[in-house]
Amino acid sequence: MSDLTYDVCIIGAGPAGLAAAERLHAAQRSVCLIDRRAHPGTKACGGGLTQAALARIPRDVISTGRPCRVLEVHSAGWRSRIHTDTPYMTLADRTTWQAQWRARLIARGVRIHTETRLLHLTKNGVATSCGHITCGHIIGADGPNSRVRRALGLPTAIGSIALQLRHTHAPDAALLPAVWFWPTHFGAGYAWRFPHPDGCRWGVGVPTQTHDARALKAAFQHFLRHQSLDETRGIREGGNIGCHYVGHRFGRVWLAGDAAGLASPVTGEGISQALISGDEVAKEICCPNYRSRAIARLGGQHRRTFAALAGPLPGARLLHSAAWLLRIPSLGRTVLSRFAQTAPSKIDV
């Protein structure tokens, strides 16, 4: 790579980077993305897209998906089912739709440099493993372990950690998406089951305030044993979730998605936040007087929630009782409405 020049260089070609590139290209800004992987990477992700996420992904990018209208909620000794009239979530393979979005941008003339690592920020751009890129603005969309964030001297964005098993046998067609709340094992975290055509995804996510890697592994193995799952028949994946938001604009450097710490500290859901923040950061670059209320709202909400999870506060104790609270129709309706932008029509206990 010779010394190239762009208006904006985006580090990371995940959901946040793709959304930013889409907006910038539409605004006729020259933009490039660099990503250390050759193809969209896999991580511990159930593959669920909320309505907020779907609304921000180009229609021609999501070619397949399974709309979900029933969610099973499990805790010690009981199970309930929450029904919705409209889908609260669509199951779609993350690597597939990201690859299709990359291909869409490339076809429109956006440069994506894969297998390229960021080395460090420079006075007028970025130094990469394949050469120097000169640019006016830099967007760090490179996940919770963001090198851009570290270059800014900011604390880590990681607030939750997760393990997942992609079970490679085809799931029972009757399996529903499900979550498990077991405070004795997961604290304020939870486990999940998301069925896909190529197999089920079983995972556990926990806050870093209560679990380290060893505690997460123990909780994950306990969950797999409880489900009678053979770990050798699947692909094990790990992942970090960025929940520490401390700002997104730092001069000519910007942060979006997990790199900005905008994933939910409670649900771990970060795709819609990545798409929103990528688009909003691009707007701020295109319009110097624009200030994103959406990012400010997300950042404020997550700071308050993360603080509630950090210690022995009433908020943390309430989250530990989330499974029981969801049995109350009015509370279950409120929680699902906020998370998935659709209200339950029925709750079976």
C-alpha cells in the first residue's frame, strides 16, 4: 500500500464501521476501511437483531432471517413464555450479512483493506501494517479491544465477557430462542439459546465486576452440563463486550460501537448501538455543528446502568431477580418493549 489519502479512515469493518462508511459515502466523502481480518470475524454472538438494528441495515443486505415472536425465560424451577404480535428479534448470521454489506460498499467504490493492522496514529493519518494512510478524520470502530481507544489513552471499554458454543448439528425445529437467569452462577448476567438453520448457539455472558475468565468458564461449563450438551460437537467462541462509555469525539479521532463502550451492560446487545453510533459519528463529521443526541442518550443510560451493576446497590439486586420480575405481565411488557421495541401480547407462566 502506497501513501493513500482519504477524507476519513475507519478502523474496523464491523457493524459500526460499515454504518459509518455507508453514511460518509452517501455524503460524497472519500472513505476507506481497514480490518485486521480477511473476512468478518466470529465472536460469541447469538445472532439476534432487534428491530432497531434491522431498521439501520440496508434491505438488500439481510437476505435471510428468522423472525421471532416467542421468547422462553428460564430460572430455577420454572419457565415462562413471552409472546409478541410483531417480531421482537430476527435471527440472522452475523458473518453473512456483514460480508454482504462489505461487498455492497466495495461495489460502490469504497476501499476496504483487509488483513491490515493499525500500528499507531500519526500526525496526519494512520500507520498500518501495509503502509501509511493520510486522512482528515479517524473513526475507531475496532471493537472493545480497540487500538484506537488505547492510542487515545482511554481505559478499556470491556465491561462484560462471554463464551458461546456453536453446536454444529441441526437444531430441533421446535426450539425457541431462550434465556436463563441463574443469579448463583451468572450474577447479573444470563445464558442464551438461539437456534439457527446450521445449529444452535448456546452462550453465557457476565459482567466483569462479578466474574473473571475462570468464573465465566465454570459458569459456562455448568450451563452446558445442565443442557446435556457435548462441547466436542461444536465450535467454542469467546468475546468481550464494550460497555464503558467515556466519550466518542476526541478532536479528529472518533469512537463508535463497542470501541466507544456503547453496548448494553445488561443484555450485552451491541449491534443496534454500533449501527446507530457509526451513522451518528459520520453525521458529526459531515456536519461540524451537529451533535448527536442519540449517542449522548445511549452513553448516559449505560453509565447509569453500569454503575448500578458495579456494587451492592438496589439496582444490582433487582437485576438478580430479573427472571421473577419478568413473570409480572406489566414489567415483562415494559422490559421487552424497551429492549426490542415491541410489546408482549401474552405471557405464559
